[in-house]
Amino acid sequence: MSVALTTAQALDLMRRVTVAGVKRPTADLTARQLAVLLTVYMSPPPHTVRGLAKLLGLSKPAITRALDRLGRLDLVRRKREEADRRSVQVQRTVKGSVYLSELADEIVAVAKGV
């Protein structure tokens, strides 16, 4: 499905989705945290801090800070590799899947003007 939006319409959609997001009873995320979360859920695993940093063009410390917050909210989980204890895998969680499903529903509702 392709939808043609003007610049003003695109920005207004983003504004309405953002306003709806900060009113949700769940935590609102920064743009960086949301970018990391969406990348973990929408691109094929496995995910590591180094891989996410490279994929998103961000520093490893920035990814680590985002993952710290996402982990506290149980939206992602980090697990050390057994073979290489220095390597940490970033894993999806049920709560993270539910969060993004609800966010997607909200975006669709806002886009439809509901």
C-alpha cells in the first residue's frame, strides 16, 4: 500500500502519532530508543551492539544507553554469548512485540483520522 503525502501532511501525521504516544499509559521512547527497538524487531537477527551501531550509524555507547532503557522496560533483552563472553546478543521480548503492535495500531488509527 502506497500513500502519497505532502510534506505538511507527513509532519502532521508524525505530530499526531507523537502526541498520541506521549499520552499512552506505557513509556514514551526517545527517537533513538524507538529506532533501535524498531531495528531489532524489523530486521533479521542476530543483533549485537556493534551490529546495531553500524546499521544505524550511531556510536556503541549511544546504542548501549538506548538498550539500557529498553531493557529496563523489558522491550528487549541482552544475552551473553556462551562461546564468546564478550559478545552480547540483543533479543526480542513478548512485551516489546506487544508494544510495537499497539504502536502500529495507533499509527494506523491516527492516519485514518480515528
